[in-house]
Amino acid sequence: MNLRTLTCCSLLLFAVDAFAAEGDPKNLVQWRPGLTSSAQPDAAYLKRAKAIGYDMVINIAPPEYAEAVENEGAILAQQGITYVNIPVKWSDPSPEDFRVFTELMKNATKKNVLVHCQINLRGSSFTFLYRVLSEGASIEESRARVLGVWVPNPTWKKFISGVLAGAGKKVDFD
């Protein structure tokens, strides 16, 4: 990673931390107006989701992890918020998982969407891919947002690279 990239990532981390309000989920990333990703929000945050402005919440972690909020879908449904769970396996993300995610996102173009998983590793990776491939976002700018949360491990580097390669694009997370 070069000095410019490190500086960009440092500024992005500062910006994310500076704008995170108390009670916000960890690793909250604003990708663009109307699209946010984060770690698992707590029940109190989810109960305020409509007031915050969300219309849809997509959870891409399997529902049985320790930090999962019991009845997340019901909490959101009571507010009229669409909830979808795509249980992406941490050790085996698939192009089909991403295809389903992409279809959901394409049908939610006028909605304010929160994408989350346990820590925002899956969430930031899927959102990165969606922004780059479906919305034409800058790979470097989007890459910096992912790096503000984590450096993808070999499994996720391979997954991200494979999805991008299928569209004739590439990225380097090293």
C-alpha cells in the first residue's frame, strides 16, 4: 500500500469515526446518500430505523451468530421496513449470493438501504462490488471505504477478484 492510499484510508477512518453518533453500529460506512453498510446494529438502533430514514435492511450474515438481534425482521416490519436475510457463508461467499444481493439492490433504487452483517466485512465487500459494478463508482474510492473497515482475507480477495474479473475489472487489496 502506498503513502497516498494510507493517507486516504486514514482520512476515511477519521471521517467515519467523526460522524458516527452514539448508538450507531460499528464500522458504519456511508457509501452514498441512501446506501449505508455496518456491523450488526443493536435492537435499540433497529427500533429507530424508520426514524433514521431506512426503507430496507439487508442482513448478509447467517441469522444464528451470537450478536444477531432476535426478531430483527419483526422489529423492522413493525415500522414498515423491508427486511431481507441473505445468509452468506463467511468461508464460502458465492457469486449466486452476490447475484441475489444485486437484484435486491437494483429493485431498491429509490430506497434508503442499510446493508449489514456481523462486523461489516461481508457487507462492505458486497456493497463495494455493487457500487463498482452496478453504479459505476470509482474502484479506488470504493476500495478505500472497504479498507477503512478491513483488509480482505484470501477467501474474500479471491471472491471479490473473481466477481470483478467476470465484469472485466480488477482491484488490488494488497
